[in-house]
Amino acid sequence: MKLRLLTLAAMFAALSAIGAFIKIPVGIGSAALDTVPALVSAAFLPPVYAGAASLIGHLSSSLYAGFPFGPLHIIIALEMFIILFVFTKLHRAGHHVWKWVFFIFANSILATLPFYWLISPAFFVAAVPGITIATVINAAIAIVILPVIVRVMGRVKMHA
């Protein structure tokens, strides 16, 4: 069972790394579709593994962009871990609307909030709209493909 979880987590982390190559032009160098696979992983992985896939996805996205915020990307990656951890908990508890509300609010506002003090209030005000757009795009794609993938995986398990 543990090997299966590690394999699935590695697969979703790799898909997040691939999503990092699909950039969203919102003014921030590392906004990409790296979160979509991590959001989908909530249906298949425990919270820690889904969070790890998201953490790796963000680090690969920021690596591809050249780490525009330097070591601050470690903070962002940890925030992504926590956000996906909670998102997965909400998914498993059956809060299918609240998980999306939480994800969009946490990823666009809460995750950006520390940079109000770390960089500047002006950076926070300038970054929130772009990050919110990227977050909504990631969530919208995941909202569409998550039920399809869950349904397909259910059929695969039934026939296996």
C-alpha cells in the first residue's frame, strides 16, 4: 500500500512539474498550471502526499522561472503544502464547495499576505490580482477534470 501511495505521489508531483511549463501571464514569473495535478491528487492521496505533490510542483515552477523571489519560494512551497493538505482534508470530509472556496481564498490572499511585510505593501496589492487569476484558472481546470478522472479510475478499478 505504501509503495502505491509513493508511486501516485511521484506521478502527481511529476505532472505538477510538467504543468509548471504552462505559464499563466499574470505578471508574476512563477504563475503556472502546476497546481492542477496537486488538486486532482486530493481524490487519490492522503493529505500529506497531496501537499508534497503541490510543494514539488511549486518548486519546479519557480525553478523553471528562475526563482524570481529567491529563497522566498521555500515559504511559498510550504504554503502550498499546507493549502493542499487542508484542501484534501476538506475533500475527504465531503465539503465539495468549501474546498474550492478555501483553495481560492487561501492561495490568492492568505498565501500572499506574508509578502505584505516581507517585500512591501505595494507588492501585495500588485500581486493579488494576478495570483487570484492564476488560482481561479487552476481551480477551474481541476473542477472540470477531477470528476472525470475519478469516474475513469472507478471504472478501471471495477474492471481490474
